[in-house]
Amino acid sequence: TLAAGLKALGHEQSLVCPSDSELRQRAEALRLILADSIPSDVDIVHTHSGKAQNTAWWRTLGKPVVRVVTRHVAFAPKGALLHRLKYTYTCDGVIAVSESVRERLIQSGVPEQHIAVIPTGVALPSEYRRTPGERFTVGHLGAFTEEKGQSVAVDAALLAEKHIPGLRMILGGEGPLREAVQILASQSSGMETPGFIDDKEAFFAGLDVFLMPSKSEAWGLAALEAMAHGVPVIASDIGGLREIVKHEETGWLVPANDARALAGALIYAFQRREALGEMGHRARDRAAQFTIEATAQKTEQFYRRLLSSRQASSASDRRT
């Protein structure tokens, strides 16, 4: 989405990614330029993971390029010293996807002036529909990993279904913990784990609320995507999620890793089901503040700032 946004602003880009990845397929669909390695004539190299940053720094060592990395995770680094050195000296600037990530970087010793907060944007559907059925339906999308908290969602549903007749919970996605979650979910006939969901429009249309029970979350793009489709969100009160969801306006925030609190929020939403439509409208308005276009424009501004700084530094070196 960032590459598409920058393309719309007139920037020429080359995307380097695994040849068999979903990213490559999407890039081809958008007619973005793909490359097998970093081109030699670029001004900026922008990476999106720690591993990619290591590779980019090594492959561009000694070249007059600006290096940028986006930090998409909120967890504390295993080695603070190495983390500080990496995000201070192997790149010219760091994009944090939320204030929470920015704070974590600063705590690790990364210079504050080195960091820009640029939230990841979401595509806002021109039209959306919400057609929940008779059963109260909640959904979640995400990789089945420990930090996403699907097991907490299942425990919450088992508690809540005593108070919500016919509760239906859909946990979409793939990942290493999916089988374990399926075993937990088998305790109730109302829980579904369909795997990867292709038709997100239909998925969001059928929901009363969207769940984001994360134990750690740098931003929370899935929650933002649900809100863009007019679906209120119940989310953990952590990281970027507390920057997206406005408590009792666009959804509810609950303590992380607390199945009882999550169940309470589900029951509360069910008891006010008639008000969820209006809350969904406010959620969509909130999501409209975080568009792909805004992300691309802020990223472009950050690029220009770093390029100007590099040029000024080079001119100073020549005078010296």
C-alpha cells in the first residue's frame, strides 16, 4: 500500500521481495517495478524488517544512499545495546508506526530526532454494507501467533456465550498456533476457524463487532480495516490499538490478556446491539484519518527531510 501511494505521488520505485511471496503477487497486480536486488542508482533504500535492514545496510555500504527502516513491532528488543546501535548507525531515519513504537525506540536509546511517527494507512471503501444476521457475530483476522491472543478470544467467548444466545465467533487467518486454538474452539459449536479469508468485504459485512485481543500490537491494521468497513472494535488497551480505538466512541478498550474483561465487553456490546450501527459510522470516520494517501505523503516528507540533511552534510564535508 505504501508503494502504491508513493507511485501515485510520481515516485519511481523498485520493490525487492521474495519471488514466491504474496507481496510480489500484489505488486505485480499494481504494476510496480520488481527487482531481484537493490538497484545501483537509487536515492533511498526503505526496508520493513530488521533482517531486511541488515541486508540493505551491507549491500549499500559505502554508497551515497539514504537508508530508512519502518519498525512494525512493539516488543522490547532482546539486546538493547545492539538495538540502539542498529537503529542509530545502519540507517538515517526510522519510521515508527505508532507513538507506542516510538517510545520503545527511545527507551532503547535511539535518538528522538532520528524517528518519525507515520501510522500505516488503510484503504477506505467507497461503499460498505453491514448485514449482521440474527446471531450476534464477532470476528477477528490475524496470524495465529502468541501475541495476537486468539486463545484469549476463545476463553472470552466460552464465558460470554452463557449470556449471549447463539454467539458466533469467526477467527480468520493462518499460523503456527491455529491447530491449538482450534482444539480450544471445539468446546463450542459457535466458534469457527476458516483459515485465510479472501473475501474481506463479505466478512466485515456480517460482523456486529471486530475483536483485537492482542497481547502485543505495534499498530493494529486489522482493527483499522474493520473500522474502515464500519465495524466497531473491541481491542486490548495496548500499543497502537489505544491510538486507533476511541473507548466507547468507536468501540471498547479492555485490559490485555484478560478473558473475563473481554467477555464483559462482548456482553455489553450485545446488550446494546441496536447502537452498534451508529458506533460503526463513527469508527469509519475515525479510520478515514489514517488513509494510504496520508501515509505516503508523510513518508515522502520524511524522505525529503533526510535527503536534504544528507546533501547539507555532503556540502559541509566538501567545504571542510
